[in-house]
Amino acid sequence: QKEVEQDPGPLSVPEGAIVSLNCTYSNSAFQYFMWYRQYSRKGPELLMYTYSSGNKEDGRFTAQVDKSSKYISLFIRDSQPSDSATYLCAAASGGYNKLIFGAGTRLAVHP
Amino acid sequence: DTAVSQTPKYLVTQMGNDKSIKCEQNLGHDTMYWYKQDSKKFLKIMFSYNNKELIINETVPNRFSPKSPDKAHLNLHINSLELGDSAVYFCASMSGLAGYEQYFGPGTRLTVT
């Protein structure tokens, strides 16, 4: 079993839809949770992070962590074609910040 | 002005060859990483250096040898290339050891034939 599990999709939604991307993890020591976005043929870039449980909002994006169920979510409101990318969740327990990534979910937002 | 750069961008080579990939960052970071991303987009850490010292060394064949000549550079040398080494290799950097924002390079797409 991988430490961070993520459905690879692909996920296809119409423009303006609310998108929900999810991951589960198995390591209780994880304290830091991140979402990276990767456009085709590019390197990943940090989109959002949360520490421990809770919500964090940034514009159209909301990251949510539920440590009791070991569940990580990213919500995208009013999705745009420019949001089309692969979204990678990641977790770390601290200590040299070794990030453990999920497999990535490919999202396509069509006009 | 590129923050994390890698050369070459593409590398096509035959089995058994030895090749190197170079990474440079101009962000002033002192921690650098090598990741491998396979065909299914799964991104896995290989190595990390902090101030030229190896701090993360995952279970990677010893055909892979990283080298950090200084804080701004991290190279990856691969001996006796195998078909399974075909992947995209990403370099990343981060400030210090306690953080979460890693800056990734554009990747080096390695194809072994």
C-alpha cells in the first residue's frame, strides 16, 4: 500500500463547475499536507499547503485535511480551462521535509 | 530569469551508457532534491542535499550517484543505463530544512532505448 493514495482520473468537468480532488494517506506521522499543480511538460508548483487538520482558502481554491479519517481534499470553485492540469497531493512528517506524493489526478476543464 | 534550471531537457541514449543531468538554482536555497516521475506521473524522491551534505538517500540503485559541488548545484550521474530508467527526472530546491515549498525545475526527459 502506498503511503499516499490518489485516484489518477482523468476528471473532465465543464467550465464553472466545482471540482473536488481527494487523497487518503496511511502514515499517522504526517503533519504537513500540500497540493501541487503540474501543467503538461512542466515541473510541479506549490498551490496550497495546510498544517495538521483544518481548512485553508485561497481565492477559488480550498484545501481541507481531516486527520481523523486521513483524508486530504482540494476544492476548486468556478473552474476555468486554465485549471486543466495534473494535481498532486503530498504529505510530510517534518524532518528534512521528505515529501511523499500521490499519483496525481489529471483534470480537464472544458469551455 | 529561471529559478531552477536543468540540462539537458531531453536525453535519448542506449542501454549500458553513462549519462549525467545537471541542475542549478539561483534562489539562494540550501536544500536540493532529485525526483523521478514515471510514465504514470508518480513522483518519487531519490536524493536530497543540504549545504552539499547528503541527507536523504532513498532505495535507489547504486548506479545513480548524486553530486553537489556547491549549494546552488546538484548533478545526477547514472551508470549502465537500463530501460527502466526511462522517466522524467526533476530537480527541486527549498530554503532550509523546515518548510514545504519546493521549487521544481522543468524536468529532464530521459529515454533509454
